[in-house]
Amino acid sequence: MPAFEPQDPDFEARVRASFAKQKLMKTIGASVTKVSPGEVEIELPFRKDLTQQHDFLHGGIVATIVDTACGYAALSLMPVGSAVLTIEYKVNFVSPATGKRLIARGHVAKPGRIVTVCAGDVYAVSDGKEKLVATMLTTMMALRDRADVSG
């Protein structure tokens, strides 16, 4: 993966502050575990109340955490005063979301001034082993001069 140079020296604090404002992430119990230039990792403990009828974590929850990881990966490379919005994504679910916890890893594939392409994967973790659950390709749009939105 290429090494990216963030435009904001305080990118990590900005990403974490913005994430802390997301009520949905708080509701589902997700947390940011890694922030580096162009990469963000989010973890979610398995919760029975977030499952679908077959007791797998619901696909909407899986997509939510990887979309969020990708969005913050993109934000980590944007200048101060920027915010980020998802404008498109495609997700493939490759195996049931079961295990002790999920890890969503988002990274920037191609940064841009306005549009950034990101990719992400979600892994289910059980007994120290990771199993791929879903993979996502997403497009993010930078909103400039929107510090009120980004955290």
C-alpha cells in the first residue's frame, strides 16, 4: 500500500473527534482502533441485538462499519476544514458475519482533491483467527470549508 502524506498534521485527532460525534457508532458499540494516513480500522464486538434472522450480524451493520472506516481513511488525507461524504459504494458479502468481533479496515486506493476512491474489508475474529466477511469499494467526496461537519 502506498505511503500517503496527510495535509493536516492533526489528522488523527480530527478523525477521532469526528468519529466520537457519530451517534450510530456509539449505538452499535463500534470504536476506532487505528488511524494512520489513508488507513482507518474500526472494531465492533459481536452483539446478538445486531443480528438478522439467522443470527449473523446484519449486512447493514457490516456495510456501515466498513463505509465508516473508508470515509475516515479518506478524511485523514484531506485538508483542515474538510468533511467527507460517501457518494457511492459496492459491497460484496463473502461469508456470514459471526465471531467474537468484527474488524473493518478501510484504506485509500486513490486520493483526489474532490473525489477519493477507497477500499475496505471486514473480518470476523474468533479464537484469534480472522475470516473475510465482506469487501467494499467506495467513492468519497470532499466537502471543503466544512469544519462544522467534520469534527
